Amino acid sequence: MSEPDTPKIETTVQGTGTSETADSIADRGRTVIESRNLSVHYGDEQALQDVSMKVPRRQVTAIIGPSGCGKSTFLRCINRMNDLVDSAVVEGELLLEGTNVYDDDIDPVALRRQIGMVFQHPNPFPKSIYDNVAYGLRIQGITDKMDERVQTALERAALWDEVKDQLQKSALDLSGGQQQRLCIARAIAVDPDVLLMDEPASALDPIATSKIEDLIEELAEEYTVIIVTHNMQQAARISDKTAVFLTGGNLVEFDDTESIFENPESERVEDYITGKFG
Amino acid sequence: MGTENETTEDLRRTDGIDLAQLRGGLFEASLVFATVVGIFALAVLFGYIAFDAFQPLTASARWYLLYFGTLVAPTAAYTLYVRRRPAARDVNAKAFGVFFGSLMLALVTYIVASALDPKDVFVYAIFGAVPPTLVFLYARISDDRTYTGPLVPVSIVGGLAAGGALFDVVRPIVGIAQEWVAYFGFVTLPVAGILGLVVARRYAAKSTAEVGVADDDWRTVMGRQAKYRGGLAFGAVVGSTLVVVVAALVNGIDPAFWVVIFSGFVVPVAYVVGQTVLDDADGRIGVAGPFVVVGGVLVGAIIERQFAIQGLESFLTPNLLLNSWDGLNASNAGVYPQIVGSIVIVAFMALLAFPVGIGAAIYLEEYAPASGWGGRLATLLEVNISNLAGVPSVVYGLLGLALFRNALGFGTGIVFSAAGTLGLLILPIVVVSTQEALRSVPDSLRQASFGMGASRWQTLRNVVLPEAVPGTLTGTILALARAIGETAPLVIIAVATTRYTPPEGLFSAATALPLQIFAARSSAHAEFRHGVVPAAAVVLLVLMLLMNATAIVIRNRYERRS
Amino acid sequence: MSNEPGDRKRSLQRNGFVVRKERFYGRLIAATAVLTILVTVGIILALSGRALTFWSAVSPIAFFTGTEWSPIINETYGVLPLLSGTLIVTVGSALIALPIGLGAAIYLSEYASNRARGVLKPALEILAGVPTVIYGYMALVYVTPLIDGVLPFSAQLVPPGVPVLPEFTFVMPSLRTFNALSASIVVGIMIIPMVSSISEDALSAVPDSLREAGYGLGSTKFDVSTKIVVPSATSGIVASYVLAISRAIGETMAVVMAMGMSPQMPYFPNVLRNLAESSQTMTAAMVQIASADSLGGVTYEAMFALGMTLFGITLIMNVLAELVRRRFRETYQ
């Protein structure tokens, strides 16, 4: 019996190929995360200003914009990582499948177990590759079929073939790109609904970056991916929807990626995309 | 034209004396002097002490030649050989560490336990260790982890309390058994258990690495093979110790000491040596290190006795280490009660001070908010601790006096008061060094753990604390080293300077090594002033240097890794 | 995983037991932190109770201005001899430790190679790690006889008949068994690492950009070290001085063993005689009372009064050091 506060995670232990059922096709595109008038300030500094948007399920949503415009802040609101900053004040609502995660009786720890996060700089634990991927499972008290879950996660992160016979090796011995894929495997091992990625490839070389980008497109078949990136070409390549944040934490435009890049509505967005600033 | 020549002329170095260069050279020389003069002065003073303690002029030239041949030359040759091989160097360091570390640990355990009565220790060890073991087993079987976390310390405390309550009932039963049985219980069995776990875990890790995702997540489903090997190791330790007991009994020797030495020292060394020799082809030559040194000393001693070679008439004799003080006869005087006293005091001090100090550091680094009322409290706590670090040790003595003698009504100069007073003294050191160790853990690891939905306590336990262990260990060992040398607080709380028996329990009169040195400082006899007391000082210094060296080695080893 | 909103909300809600468990851990850990404040509270309470009792029996004026300290024989409690004893040792050890410590710090920070630093830094730390009883013992049994070998020493610095300058002979008398010079020397050696370690941290913290600016203008290493780096690190260096002095003031065993327990007022104008003679510091007086078996009475309380005075002095110095460090830290950043 696992700890009472965790949801029973029923992993479908499959091989690498996934087939979408009729249900899940209809599922795709439904709103999974919605922010309503979300505002955040750190002390006197306004980081997010009245952001309202709906993130669709099982698609890649990119958040782009110049630095300091609240992209990471928005991302960290989704899994309440901003709670860890003392001076952060959050107003408005953020709904995960209809439930406001900022309600008083919501446990942030439980929330983060259902949402995975990958950071800009790879941060594997100084443990073995196996123990890194198993970490999330262990803290939730999931102890059955551990080996299979680890293998599945590593396969889905396109890392299994490279590490399958050295699982006890230290994670710190891997290259930067491999470490980041390990962090992705670690995040998806507990089968989250949503995967948040904060500039996951910005610290990597171009080859590793393209591997991560391919991986993200595959991941979107299983998970909802929200990715913050300052690389516009990357956003144009891999995302289905794009949100543009500009100065002061304002969400200026949110639409299908093609529309944003070929035919933006706002002039400021057009200026940003064509490189006039930022 | 002309100006061009002038400029390039200016750039060339001038012949002759350059005042600026001279000044720079003198300055640097004076800096080097400053850096080295203190070390040099201390080395000279240490030389005096060593001279008086060891009396090097009393040994014949042949003696020096003998030990040069058996000890110095082989060790030097071995060191030069090993220096070029990094694998062997690492193994050598580990071998020395295990050899002398376990030897010291075993000796200290025996000394402390024999002073306090091993059967008492045994009773409390059983009551304190069995409940948490049961909790662990329950967690393994039922797979329910929610309650087991807090239950472990609760069960330990509850067990000890039950032990205290039932002591008078249980102790007579234990009293029937021989003394060595008590040692067997709280030394051999834990060592066997630890070794079994280590063997099983190593096998599990190795097999997983070789076969891929195979038989083992050792923590949840320990492979049968791994369990089997672990059990075998456990049985081997228990069995071999019993063989030693039988051998001792047959020869009419009291097995108690040998049980401790065998299980606590021989077994760990044998395991490390054996496992290295089998596994590590490159480095296996490194295990010979400690044996070259110890073997050299033993061979030299045997030859010395056989051929009656005139050796050192030093004051650092077994008498010094095993007798009690004799103010009249220098060669008979010893500091055994003081050595035991120092160890006992410092051991209890550690038990009292380390949990509080480490807990406070964890609070300040991991739990305290950065702003608001909580933040201000945390700042106040930190300022308070740094002030406490600067308070003279005599004042802590007064605090101990007021607290333990006046407020709590204990007798003067007992072990508990000494341990408590010293514990208060080193509390700031423990807090600050643990804080630094925690700070050195990169924040990105905490973020990763929180991002995965670990609670603060889970993050601490699984990610932060394991990373902070080396730094914390270094700090605590340095604190212990400082405490062993402290004298002033003990004088203030009226610990007796000369006692002839080691302390028997927490509430009996204490004694400490530095106090004895203090008491004997103005002894009339030259043999004491320039013989026995320097020898006692050497004992204290060796203890301190060993502890400092251990701390530095730990710090270096883990700094190099990251 | 079901997509029903109700199930989702339920799965995110707090679990009572886990929350209580976490909160309990947090409170337990906070309690240990609070204990550390209790230590300070305890010190203040322990000292002030008995000290105040003492000062109601012996007037503070008599205490702080009296020139005779003879608690056991004459029951006089003037603290000035003790203060002068403490002062002599503190000044003596500071004269040794401050320049040497700073010199070592500059060398380690600016000149030493990494290998040299790796060896010298731990070696200096050993100086601080030696127990003070052993320092005291070495001072009594080795240092005093060694120095006494060349004493008495006199040198006529200004011979008679020189115009304008008065005749002046430098005289260092031979040492008593217990004397302040040996005590000052070993205490000075003992506190060198405090100065060198903290000063070196301060010097290393000076940004390299400042050094590069100096070199770029054509300065020598001597110029850069003495005119740029050291002045920038003044706050840290001063803080290290204050802390080292505070340590010297509080030192007990080394001075007891080397300097003895004969309190007396300092000699003028033959200042050097003070170094050769025995004296008593405040800390030594406390030890003397504690070992004299008089448990109770005014003398016993005098120990606490001394402790209170000592605590006050070192507290002020430590706060001062912290203020100095903080105030100057912002100036060059």
C-alpha cells in the first residue's frame, strides 16, 4: 500500500510505439490547463500581468518572448514552484482540469507529483542512472515493477539504448545531452499528465538540441508539453500552439504556431518575430 | 626619430640594481618568513616535547640502524613505488583508513564499554536496537512506508526508556553470562549484520550492472542470490568470532578483549583486503601499506628483544598508557584513567551536542524563511550563534557550573556536567560547519527534487543530506578534536585533576587528560617535568593530530570527487 | 487516470497525516534551532545572577577601580591588576600575531602557488588546533628557559654626551619562572591562524579586475598587493584583528601555566619589566577561585563578576568585528 495521499498511477506498460484510441483522439485538443487573470509579483516587481490562456491536451505549446517577460514565472505557476520563493504573490486562478491549483486545500506536493518539470541546466542527482529515474517512483511509494517502469521511461526519453547496460553508473558521468534526457526520463517515469520544460535545450550543443527537439515531438503523443524557449525557430519547428509574452509579463498573443509566425495579429509580436527587438 | 629611440630605451630592463625589484624581493621574502615563522616555532617546541618524551639519545646507533632497515627503508620504498600508480594510491589510502580507523574504533569501544560495565551497555544496546530493527522488517514486509519514517526514532527512544525501566529486572539475567557474551552482543552481531548487508548490496549492484535490468532493486526485492551471500557473510563473522572465543577459553585467556578486536578490527580489515585483492587488479598492491608499517615495527621489536639491542628509554611506555598516576615514581606513572575519561566525556558530549547542532543548521538552511518574522528570527539565531562562537571557554565553564551544579543539582565535576558543558562550547562550531556543508549542495538539486513532488523532508533525506555528509563529518570531527583539548571549562566546573580510577558511569566523577597535564606542570622532579608530562602531552597531541588528519582527508577526498 | 474533475481535485488535496508528519518534522527541527538561543539566555542568566549579588556586596566602583586583587587572603576585589595583566598579554600577543598573520595572509593570497598554499594553509591551521594546555606547558618548561639564556640583556642605545637626546639604555631583565613574555609569545603563535585565515579570505575576495587594473597601469606586484588589494580588504583584516584580540583576551590555560597567578599593577616607566614578571589575567583569576575549593561566599561570586566583565568585553569586540565587516563590505562592490 502506498502513501494514502498519492493517486494510484496505473502505468500502461507498453513498448515504445503508442497507438491512439478513438477516445484519446477526441481527447486531444481539449483544454487541460487554463489560467484566468493570473498575475504574479515579487515584492514591487510585477512579473506576470493578467494572463489568461488555455493550454490544450497532448500538444506542444511553446511560450516565447524576450528575457525577463515572465515566461518562466508562468511555467512555474503551473506546478506552484513559485511557492518556494518567499516574496512571490500570486493572484488569479490556474485550473488543472477544472480545479484551481491555488485553492487553500490543494497540496502543492501532490500537485507536483502529477506534473513533471525539466529545467534549463540538466540537474541529475548524484546517484546512479537507475536511482535517478526511480527517484520519483520511490518518493511516491510506488515499488512494484520498478525495473519495467525505469526501462519504459528511459525508452520514451530515447536514452535506453545508450545506457541499458550501465544503469548503475553515476548519472554525472553522462554528457550534457544525455543528462538532460535522463532528467526527462526522470520526469516522465511517474507518468505525469503535463510536462513543463523551461528552455530544456538552451544549455546544449546543436546535435543534442536536435535530439531533444525530436524527443519532444514524440513525447507530445503521450503527454501535454509546455515548453518555454527563447529560440523562435525552435518554437516554430516543434510546437502546435505558441504564446508570446512581452515586457511586463503580458501575454500579447496566443494562437496556432503557424498563425503566429506567418500572420501575427499584433504589431509588437510581428516586430519581435522579425527581430526588430528582443 | 630621437623620441622613438628614447621610448624603446625605456622599455628595456636597466643594468645594475633596480630598486623596485629589490624592494619587491625583500617584501616577498618577508612574507614567506611571516608565513613560516609560526610553523617553525611550533615545530621547534614540538621538537622539545618529543625529545623529552622519547629521549632519543638513550638509544644505541644499532637500534636506529635496525629500525631504519625494518621500518623506514621498506616504507619509503613502498611509498615511492605506490606514488606512481594512482589506483594503488587510492587503495592504499583506503587501506590505511580502514586499518587504523577500525583499530581505533575497536579500542575506543572496548575502553569505554569496559569502563562503564559491558553488561549495562549490552542491556541498553538490546533495548535500543531491537525495536527499530523490527520496524525496518515490518516496513520491508508490509510495504507501508507512511508510518515507518517517524516510527524509527520513536522506537529507539521508547526502547531505551523501556530499557531504563526494566533495567533492574533484566540486568541480573544478563549478569549470569560471561563478559564476552555482552561484547559479542553489541559488537560482533552489529558488525556481522553490517557486513552481511554490505556484501548483499554489492552483489546486487554488480549483478544489475552485468545483466542489465535484472534481478534487483535491492531495496525492494533483494535478489535471492544477494540475500544468500549476505547471510553467508553474517554467518562467517559470527562463526569465526566464536572460534576465537573457544581458542581463548581453551588457552585460559579472557576472550572479552579479543572478541572486540577480532570483530571490530580484524574482520573489517580482512573484508576490505580480501575484496580488494579479488576485485581490483590494478590497485591491489595498495593494501600492503599498513602491513608494511606495522610489520616493520613488529619485526624490529622482535629482533630488538632477541639481540638485546639498547632501545629508547622513552617515557611513552605501556605503563603510561595503562597505569594510573603515581606522583613519586616516574616510570610507574600512567594516565589511563584520564584517557578513558577524556574519551567518555567526548563521546557523551557528541551524543548531546550533535543532534541539536545539526538540527539547528538544517533549520537555518532549509526551513527558515528568508523574510518576514520568521526571517528575522533566523537572522537573530545566526547572529546569536556567531557571537557564541567568540565567547571565551571559561564563561562556558561558568554556565556549566550554574546549570549543572546549581540549577540541576548534580555533583561537582561529573561526566554528565563535563559532557554538557563541552557540548555547549562546541555547539556553534557544529552549527556553522553543518550550515556550510548544506550550503555547498547546489540549489538545482533541490529544485529538481521539489519539481518531482518530493516534500521538504523527502528532499532533505534523499538528496541534500547525503550530499552534505562529508562536510558535516569534517566539521564534527574538528569539533571533537577541539573538545578533547579543552581544559578551562572543566577546571571551572571543578573536575578533579588527579583521579586514580576511570569514570564508571554518567554520574561519577570525571577525569580528563589535559587536566592531568595542567596539574603536573610544576612538578618538582625533573623526570616528571621533562619526561612523564611531555609523554602525556604527546598522547594528547597524537589524538588531536589523528582527528585533524582524518577530517582533512575526508574533506579532500570529497572535494576532489565533485 | 480518471478525468472526472472531482477525482482530480481529490487527488490533489492535502492528506491529513502526511501534513501533520511534515509539520512535526519542521517543528522538531525548529526546536533545535531555538535551543541555541537558550544557550545565550542561559549564559546571561547564569552570570548576571551571581555577578549582581557580588556587586551588591562589593561596590562596583571598588571593583573597577581598585588596585589590589587578593580575594582569598585580604578579601580585596580590585580588578585593575587583572585588567592590566590581560592587557599586557593581549598587547604582547597582538604585536606578534597581527603583523605575522597579515604577512602570511598576503603571501598565501597573492604570491603562493597552489601547491604551496595546499601545504601551508593546513600547516597554519595546526597552530590553532594545539590544545592550550600544551602551549602553556611548552611556554613554562621550554620557552622561558630558552629566552632566559640570553637574559639579562642591556644595550645602550643612546650613550651619554649625545646632544639633545637623553641617555637611554634598553634593559631587559632576566625572566621569572612565571612571566608575561612567554605567555605572550605562545598566545601570539596560537592566534596567528585566526588573523591569517580571515584576512586571507578577505584578500582573496577582492575581485581580480582590481588587480588587473593595477597591472594594466604598470604597477609592480608589490604595488598591487600593498596599495590596491590590502586597502580593499581592510574591513576583513580589521575584523580578523578584532576577533584575534578577543580570543587572546579570553585565553585561559596558556596564561595560567606560563604567567602564573600573582596579580600586580604594571610597572612604569620600566615597561619591559612587566614582561619579565608574573602577573594574573582575569581568566587566570577565575581559574584560581574555581580550584581553591571555596564553594560559596563572596569570593565564589567574584568569579561570576569576572566572567560577566569578560563576557561583556568579548561580546562588544565580536559585535564590533561584525559591524566593521558589514559596513565596509558594501563599499567596493
